Amino acid sequence: STIVLLFEAPRDFQFCLQIGQTIKVGQALSAL
Amino acid sequence: VSARFVRNTSRWWRLGVPTGVGFSLLAATQWNYLHKHGYPVDVDDRPELLNDVIATCYCCLPLRTTSRIWGWLTSIELPVGLRPTLYGFYANIFHADLDEVELDLSAFPNLVEFFVRKLKQNARPIAQNANMTSPADGKVLYFGPVTSCRVEQVKGATYDLRQFLGDPNGFTLNQIAKETMQKDDYVNSLLKNPDNRLYQLIVYLAPGDYHRFHSPTDWNIKFRRHFPGKLLSVNPKVLKYLPNLFSLNERVVYVGEWAGGFMAYAAVGATNVGSIRVYCDRELATNTVHWPETVHWKEACLGCARVAKGELFGEFRLG
């Protein structure tokens, strides 16, 4: 199963993730 | 004895050769047909055919039926004494962390309930300093800005955004505009503020992961679209061989707005995990027996349901 999230954000939105990393519910997606 | 042996050999020869030739011809014809016509994938508004025979054959497998059978099997109530052993075995195979499970293992009557197990309180703290948080446990398959309608990824799936989300008519554009608009305009049409960008995050939930999903932010749901479809595996190893797999599989998409503008939250079903439950949407029924695999979707207006950041949103169930 997969969750796909599509969202609008300012152009300076930066993800603080790595491709292939494991992630948990509630973990921040961006450094802001 | 010798005469009988010759007679039997001759009989098998007369029976076996035509049968073998017949099967070979049938297989060759099927191979040729599938190689020429493949399975329609419909990327970019035109039929794109999966010419790889293995991929085509894979798409033809009755995975929805087997998923429902698996769902039925795993919903059978297990003897209380066996539960800890069986769930422990499952957890060992799929690397599930049993320390964070709220209830005792013997409290789960069947594997379906264990699969959607609730975690201990505060096992998943919600980041307060972030406006967007992870909606689920899992592996990050892809993240980044979406600039084109056809979302191509380096190591993952490729899919068409219009097919994935459905007709743009329901968002902002009318029918005439839809027919004439360019692909990139579709992405822009979703944005509330033209200075913003559209971003995506794809999280893959492995069998051992916590299979409930949460709201990533505070947002309002406008409507839901339920797309019936296949239940192909969404394992990253399979994804790269099947273009547009996300648009082929059964999925539910919740569309709304958050503080930053447009938002779409999609739960995509997979083999053996085709039952999606969303707590605020009681009418949603996925992986049903009588729903044909069509390209159409079923839309429901949820009347601006408000969902808070970190709030429990739904779950993927076996079956």
C-alpha cells in the first residue's frame, strides 16, 4: 500500500528527507 | 510384453504429439497477441501499451479475487493460545516492532486486526514546528516538486497526474478549457496561488509497517474520489517495471485545501491490501465484489470536513 500526498506550497519549500529513508507518522517533512 | 510396449508407445505418441503441437500453437498465438497489443495503460490521454509480456501477463492475473480470498482467510478468528506465536512469527518475517503495540498480542482476534494494530500513546509524536508532517510509516519512494502532468521519477513509478486525480473539471476548469489546456497548465490550475508550486510525497508501507494513516496537516476536505482498479503490487521493485501503476490500482483521493493551498491525499491499494477504510467517510467501500474495473470513479462530497494535523485518518486492511 502507498500514500501519495500532493500539496501546494511556496517555492522555497524544502523537504528534509532522503529517497529510500524510512519515515514515521508525524515526522516533519520540511525543516521549517 | 514387447508388443504391448510398442502399442502403448504408439498410442501415447498419437495422443501426445497433437496435444503438444496444439498447446505450442496456442501459446505462440497468445505470446504474439500480447506482444503486439499488450495491456492498455493510457498514459498521456492515449493508449500506451505494455508490450513486455511478463508485465502484461502480470496485469491479467486475478489479484483482486486472490486479495479478497486472502482477506477472508486472514479474518478467521484464531485460537487465543496461538495468537502471540503467529503474530510474533509474522512480526519476525516482516520486521514489525511489537514493543510499540498498545494491546497484548492475544487481544487481536485475527491477522486483519493485528495488521491495523493501534500503537501506544505517544509512540508517534507529531512535530509541532512543522506545517506538514508524514502521513504514514514507511519508506520514502519519492518527494519533490511536480512541474509536469506526467510525473516521472528517477527510481520509482511514472504516472499521469490527470489520470491519478481524475478529471480536472471538478477542480477549477470547465470542459472546454480542459480539452484545450496543456499538460503543464493542469498542474498550474490546481494551485491557488500561481507563485506557489505543487509538491508530492510518496510513502510505501511494507507489510510489517503500522498500517494506519494520519492527517499530515490541518486541512479541509472538499470531496473524495474513489477509483476502482487493479490491485497490483506497489513494491518499489515492481513499480519501476509498470508505468502508470498508481493510476491502474484502486485508490481513494481526498481533495481539499490546507493553509498553503491545494492538497490531495491519496491512499493507493495493493495486492492483498485492497481494503481502505477512512474514519470520516463511512460510505467508502473499496475492493467490492461487484465493482467492475472501469476508468470511471465515484465521487462523494464530504462537505468541508475538517481534519487536524496528526489526526487518525484511515487504515489499509488485508483483503
